[in-house]
Amino acid sequence: QRNFERELSASKSNDMIQRGGHGLTLREQKCILYAISKIRPSDTEFREYAFDIKDFYAVCGLTDDNYTELKGILKGIADKSWWHRDASGSESLLRWFSVVRLNKRKHTVTIEFHKDMVPFLLQLASRDVFYTSYELKYILPMSSQYGPRLYELLKSYSNNPSWFFPTPELKKLLGAESYKNFNDFKRFVLDPAVADINAYTDLSV
């Protein structure tokens, strides 16, 4: 791993983690988490965050000649929306990014989070909301698409010694509703995700 990855951490509100489901690929999740790690606690509004394109290659597990694939990953994130259900039961359709720019000549990626992400990502400590922070070093080695999502979900409940989720709700939260048979859900979703969590993170599941 590149050294820059070691000290980075991402913070999300527990409301976002526990009530939102999305169907992101593993690479899309890693790219989003890297972008989130660049939000400063002092930021009062989202700005355009610019990164070295090689850092995005490293985070996504791409080589430097995968420019077209990187474009596809970022377009996939920008095009995807997801539903968030608040405590009252109201649901809102949300998007991650409002701006995505690539400059191959200058070797930069520039993104800006959509304004609807403000309650979930911005000034979490100062607003006295429950939130979860974790280091990217736990996520980046994972090979399971569902590992990062299950990890942050369990991390948000880490004050509890045990976790219980109705299977349909857990499938929805992990973006794994296509697995109708429980044995398939366990084999292709839960088992690989738990193996990644136990191998690479600070949780034992």
C-alpha cells in the first residue's frame, strides 16, 4: 500500500449508515471513501476536492494505464442514486456527487459532493450527531464487494456486543436483494464479507 493510505479516515453519520442502502461496486466504495477522507472537520460547506489521479488509481486498485476504467468508475458513482429513509419513515432519493472532473494532462480528479450529503458528512462532531469514523487501511485490502458496507454497519453498532438484523433488511442495507436463497446470500455475501472483516479490520465477527 502507498503510505498516503495509512493515515486516512472516513466519517459518516450513523443515520446514513444504518438507514441507507446502495448497490456500489467495491471500487466505487473505495473511491467514495477516499473522497470522504478529504473532508475537513472545519469545512462548513462542500467545496471542490482535487486529488492526484495516481492516488485514485491506487485506491481503486488500478494501474496507471486504466484511465478509461477510472472514468467508468467515477461515472458509475455519479449516475447512481440511493434511497435514504429517515426516522419518520420518509424516503429521499440521494446522489453522491454533483461535480466530477478529470484532467489527464494535469493528473487530477476533482469532485464535489452533492448538497444533499451535507447532513451525513459535514461537521458531524460540531453538530453533536452520532457518527462513525474508521481508517481506510481496514477497507482498502478487501476483495468482497459487501465487506466495506457490512464493516461500517457493524462499526456503527460497535457499542453492542452482538448484532441482530432481519435478513430482508440486511440484504437491502448491503445492496444484495438479488440473493433470494439464504444459502446463496450466506455463501456469496456474508461469508466473504465476514472473512475480509476478520482478516483486515479491528472487528471480530
